Amino acid sequence: MSVIDTLNKLLGDPNERELKKLWPLVRSVRAMAESDAIQKLQLDDLPKKTKEFQARITEGATTDDLLIEAFATVIRACELIRGTSTTLGKQTFTWDMVPFDVQILGGIVLHQGNIAEMKTGEGKTLVCTMPVYLNALTGKGVHVVTVNDYLAKRDALWMGMLYQALGLSVGTVLHEKTTPERREAYASDVTYGTNNEFGFDYLRDNMAISVHNQVQRPLYYSIVDEVDSILVDEARTPLIISQPAEESTEKYMRYSQLVKQLTENVHYNKDEKQRVATLTEEGIAKMEELLGVENIYTDKGFEEVHHIEQALRAHAIYERDVDYVVRDGEIIIVDEFTGRLMPGRRYGHGLHQAIEAQEGVPIQRESKTLATITFQNYFRLYEKLAGMTGTAKTEEEEFESIYRLRTIVIPTNQPMVRNDKADSIYRTVEAKFKAVAKIAGEKHETGQPVLVGTTSIEKSEVLALLLEQEKIPHQVLNAKNHEREADIVAQAGQAGAVTIATNMAGRGTDIKLGEGVVDLGGLCILGTERHEARRIDNQLRGRSGRQGDPGESQFFVSMEDDLMRLFGGDRLKSMMERLHVPDDVPLENKMVSRSIESAQKKVEGRNFDTRRHVVQYDDVMNKHREIIYTRRQKILQRLQESEESAQDSEEGALHADVLQALRGEANMMVDAHAAQEDSEEWNITEIREILSALHPQVAKAADERLSGFQDNEKLRAFLQELLVSFYESKCLQFDVQIVAQAERVVTLRSIDTNWMSHIDEMAHLREQVAFSGFAQRDPLIEYKDQGFRKFRQLIATIDAEIVRMLLQIDFAQFAPRAFLQQAQEDLEGTQTNVNEIEAELAQTGVGNAVKQGANPVIMRDPKQTGAPRAITTQAPRAVSKVGRNDPCPCGSGKSTKSATDEKSSSFVVNNIFLLSICSILSSSCSKFLRSSATTLSLSSWHKTEKPEMLFTRTFSPVQDT
Ligand code: ADP
Ligand code: MG
């Protein structure tokens, strides 16, 4: 007995204790719902009741205060709308639900910001309406997160009947919706949508150039349906918005040629420390001449100027065989700290391409990351978070430590009577699949419906082929069309139905049993493989036995399965061979099933560590993101306010900030080059150079006086005044509106482009620190330290760029409208990695640990395989004769016939053999965990990166194991 179990014995099961606290509240809700005050409410009264609650909240009541009455009102509304119906495609929803007590209980758990574990078919769709209603009364907007667009649409429509009766507005954020439609959806009391849509909208909002282009309100409360899929499975791939790869690489070549004609200190200045080169006014003029344009900033746009400067950097700063080497037509970076070659790594933001152009090697296109966030960090932005699923308990610790979500297991409405059988274990994959097909055929003949779960589309197809050969009619689902599949899955409980599905197919649709199926034993689930996470297995099992229905489930395992091979499957396989176990004779034993489960548990723990690791790293970035996004949002709001109170004579909302940045720039110069008491030690030449890089005329204006200072505070005041007055006099030449527009565009652009570079740099830093792990330093601490430094640098760079751009850009030719329009169009041309995230979920069948060793199922034509080998009698003592209808001596209670071929002899499982299986499983399990943690570590998280980067991954150790 584990320590936890002993403690539970002493203190009582914590889950039971929690439920005990909540039951009285459930009874109060029920009593209230049955009270005259609530019972007398008619349909017309419901919206009034809602208004009354809203008024009480305005007067200071909390949602907790209103819980009993609000929940009771929802229950009453359910009673009142009974019999009304609505349609979605071919489906008709007729309202026939009034919450059960356990559903009220689940609703309370959700309201309290926890996870309600409620089995499939317990009616979670309805459960969440109670806390949704209660919390929507605050007017802050409640989000319900579903795993796909179809479910968002379905639930919004279906539960919409209820919300509408109560007087709440409902919206959906679906993939195809436009910006105004999204804004409207988010303005609703309740918003349904997928995690992807919510997350990407958040990122897009933080790239918007005006509050008018934003769609979300502050994130208040979200209930995540199928919370494990979204917060565990999908959390391995972060959300990424990127700009498609540039179509042409020609311009890199062109700029690379042109910058060779520029001269240092005439056309550009170098800053060796920051490793940048900036064009002087003369340099800009020269480039304009070479390119034949009047003004590169307006004619070519910021992006192009950026590319020119990168070409200049490549030319003037980066040195072959010092910073990089050229090998096999590729530029390979030399790590500046270790001197190590870093194949596969690339400099960000066009610099790598610029170097490639300069060296005359093929230029590789790449897409640019504009914004990214992990689901973990997106969902932690909500003031309150809750989740529901049939399978959370196994991942309880993860929810608790990452999201502060506790998992409360809600009892089922009816007792669960499904029969979960022991695993059936075969020597080969082939034999296993044939057995599954055979059993499915047998069940089909009796009329009992069968749902076969596979871990991948390919495996589904293999099985479909087998069933076809046996002429067994069946349906195959692979999570491609959610709506159509929902229809098919809904039919999977009809007599004689055989359905093959991958894990994700038809999720969220419960399987109701057809007529007479209860007497046939209910739905039979056949799992064709054990997943590395028990949770995924439980999801499949949970499809059967809903609301007290009968049902059965069994998993089929072979020694060649990925999971088994990791845990000594090969040894077991040869042992089975030595014992002459025929291919088609399975082992079935609870003890083996339990060992498999404990192996799964260990892998789960390891995968959790990996995800926690991902979060720890992302937390560093998260702080940076928070600061940048907050700053950006404040700017947008200020712009908005000044727009609303627009008076032509007033200066722009950002003008004061710009002046502040100018003063900051002056401070930097003094702090860096004139900090000493003794003015002899100052580096006035350097200051002069910086000034002339800012604008040659500034340097000119300063010239005589610059060397005359003794006191650096006086110098500071002088420089501040110099920059500010220079800028102010420039502004005076233009319309206030134009200045305001210039300040707006330059500020936002500087924040955005530098923030994007920072994202890239932090990604590179992550790889770098993976190396430092070998130098006995904690990579995470290293990452935090260097990340902090990079972030400070980022802030400084942003301000410096704002200052430089504003001093240099010619406002007269500034086309503000065009800029804004361009900025918005740029945003619309972006792409997301939504497909990759969805693939992650569809692939939960084979998690990341086993993926690496995975081999495809290769099946021979079943007809060509010979009859099973007979068991030889000289097999060990353990083998004795057992009649085929006798119960199997392994203790499963199953007749040996059911899974064996008529002609083959029976096989008795020897206890010693079993014990050795279990011990091999558990010993190789711990060995596996020790040895392979390294290579299997950050695998999936890194999937978004270029494949060349794989190399760093393979020797980045998991630090916390
Ligand atoms: P889950 O999401 O928990 O798997 P669903 O919300 O899809 O379950 O509901 C499963 C089925 O149970 C639906 O067909 C629904 O109509 C039905 N159901 C849920 N709650 C009730 C109820 N209180 N009374 C009657 N039927 C209900
Ligand atoms: Mg559901």
C-alpha cells in the first residue's frame, strides 16, 4: 500500500471529503429550484430574473452569494423549455434535460475554479451552463472552450436554447469568422470556441495597430471542455503566428551587392558592441540613388530598410571563419561563447539570408515568427479557470501544479456496470490485429455493436482491410470531418454496428444504445493498443457504459507494440517463442495488465516532467511578453482616448513618450561614455559618433560645445535639450496630425519588430543553454539570467530605434494612412500553426516518447499466413491441457476458446512466467526512464522548429530528472 493510500485510510479519501462539503449546497439548490418562488417563474419571467441578478451584482453581491438562486433559475429554465427544438445540419435537438443532482455538483465544482471529472455521457454540456450563467451575470463574458469547431457550434446552438430563454447572448468564434464577427462574439455574455481560436485571437489582438482591430475583452472566466486534451495533449505545441516565407530571395542578392559600395564612417557607422551597422544620412541618400527611389523609408517601407541594414551588418560586422563558417554550401554559426559549430541554427530576421547572399551560397527561405504563446500561459491569463472531462484524475498533479486546478471526481448518475476485461497479450502485431478482427466479426454476428479504437489512421486502415476481407460491414472514422463523424459515432451503438475510430474521431458525441442492444451486452470496446498514457485508454473505454448502460472493454497488446518494446517486449517475445506459445494464443491476466499500467504511470510521470520543463522555460518568456503586451496595450488605449477627444491643435498621445525616449537616449550616452568624474576620461568622440548616427545635423549642432564640459550632469542636460529641441523643431514643420501618426507607426513598429527578434533570440538562447548544461551550470538559471539581459537590451533597443527613426524619417513624405493600411494588411497575410496543433491531438494515439522508436504496422495478407503452430508437448511443465470452453486458468474468467483458434491447443499461463513478465516490465521500465529521458526530452515541444535543430534536442538533458 502506498503512503497516499495509507493516509487516505487515516484521513478519509480527500475526494470524498470534498464532496461531503459540497452536497449540502447541492441540496439547497435543489430545494430552491422546487420552492414556490422559483416554480412560479414562467418563460417570460426568466430574462427579468436575470436582470434582477445583474442588478444585485452591480450593488455588490458576489457570484457566490447568488449561486443557489442562479443555479435554481437555470434548472427552472430547463423545465420550461422542455420539448422545444432546434436543428444543426441533419441533427435535431429537442430539449429534454433537467440537471441531475450530480450535475449540480459538477456545476459547483466548475464555479469554484476546479476540474470536474465526469464520465462520458454524464451530460457535461449541460453541467457547465449553470456556472456559465452565474458568472456571465457579472457582464465580463464567459468562455467555453471545446476541442473542435463543430462542438463549439453544436453546444452554442444546443445550450443557446437555454441561454436565450434566460436572456443571455451567445456567440461563437469559429475558424471562418471575420474580425467584426469575432468582436461581436466576444462581446456576448457567453462565447463558445476552440482553444486555438481563443489563443490566436489573443495573439492577434496584441499585434493589432489600433483598439478598433482588437476583438477580445479582458479574459475573465473560462470553462475548458475535454480539459485534458486541451491542457495536456495540445499543450505540447505552442501557438505560433508567422509570416509566410518571402517569395523571392533576389533582393538579398541585390542589397548584398549594393552595400559593398558604401564606405564606413561616411555612409554608415559601426557599433561593434551591439553588432549593428546603421546608415548615415549620406548612406541613405546613396542607397536611394543606387536603388533609384526618392525616399527609401516611404517608397520601400520599413521592412526593406531593415533588409538593407542586415545586408550592411553581414558586410561590415560579421566575419567569415570568426562568426560563421561556410561548409557544403551552408552558413554554419560559430557559437560566440564556446566556439562550437552550431549546424542548423540560423540568425534571425533576415541576417542569415544576408550572409548567405554575401557568401554566394543558396539562400534559404524561412517564415518569420510574429507571435507565440503556449496554451499553459494563455489559459493562465484568465482570472478564473475551470475544466471538465471524463479523464483527469491520472493527470491530477499536473493540473494542480501548473494551473492550480484541483480535480474533483463526481460520482456517476447511475452506477457504472461496464465490464473492463484484462488485457489480451499476443506475441506479434499481426496476430493481435487478426484477433481483434475476428472478435469484432463474432460480436457483429450476435448483433452487439463494436467500437474498435486505434492509435492512428494507418492502423485504422489496416484493420478496415482485415474486416473487408472477412466481409464484415463497418465504418471508419479518422477525425477528419468532425460534423459528419459526429453523425456516424451517434450510430455506433446500433445493433450490428462495427465502427473503427482513432482516438479523436467523433469526440464529444456520446454513443446511445440502439433498441435491444442492452440485452446484447451493450457497446463492446476493443482497444488495439495500449497508449503510453492511461488517460487516453480511459477515454476509449469511457465510450461504453454511459448512464448505467451495460458494456464491456478490452485492450489488445502485442510484444511488438511500441509501448511494450520499450519495456522489454523483445525479451518477452523470445520467451513466448521459447515456450512455444502459438501466435494466436493470447495471455490474459490481470497481473500483466496491472504491470502495463504501472509502466504507463512511470512514462506519464516522465512526460509530465517534460511538460513542466517546457512551462518553466516559457515562464521566463511569459514575463517578457506580459511587459511588452502591457506597454503596447497602454499605447493603443492612449491613442484611442486621444482620438476620441480629438482636438486638432493637441499634440499626439505619444509625443511625451517620445520626448522621454530622447532624454533616455541622452542619458545612455552619458552613462556609457562620460560617467567618470574626470572629464579627461570621457569618450567624446564616441558620443559624437552616436549623435551623428542619430542625425548628422544633431552632431553638427553640438559640435563646438561638446568638448567644453567638465561636469557630466551639465553634459547630460545639454544632450537632453539638444535632442529634444532638435526633434521639437522638426515637428513644428509638420501638421500635428502627421507627427502624431508618425509617432504612432514608428513606436508600434519598433516594439513589434524588436519583440519578434527577441522571440527568435530567446529560442536560440534555449538551445545554447542546453549546451551549458554540460558545463555544470543549471540551464534554466542560465536561461533566466541571459534572458533577463536580453530583455533589458530589447527595451533599450526599442527606445533607441524609436528615437533614431523619428529623427531620420522625413515626415513630409510620410503617408500615414498607407502605413496603417499596410500594417493591417500585413497582419491579414499571416498564418498560424493550427494544423500542427490539431495533428498533435489526433496523434495522441502515439505519444511523443514512443514516436521515436515507432515502426509502422506492416501486415501480411492474412490469407497467406499459415495456420498457428501447435504447441509442442515438451513445453515446460506449466503447459497442461485445458478444455476450450473451460475457464482459462489464468484467472480472467474468460473461456480460452473465445480468443483462440479452434484447432490450436490451449495454453496455460504459468505463474512463474507471469511473474517474469511483470518483473521484466517493471525493471526495464525504470531502466528506460533513466536512459532515455535525455533523448526523449523536449521532443514534441520542439516540433515547431526546423528539423535541422533536432541535433541540439538529442543531447539536451532533462534537467529535473
Ligand atoms: P458528456 O459531454 O458528459 O459526455 P453530453 O453532454 O454529450 O455528455 O451528454 C450526453 C447525453 O446525455 C446527451 O444526449 C444529453 O442529452 C443527455 N443528458 C445530459 N444530461 C441530461 C439530463 N439531466 N437528463 C436527460 N438527459 C441528459
Ligand atoms: Mg462532452
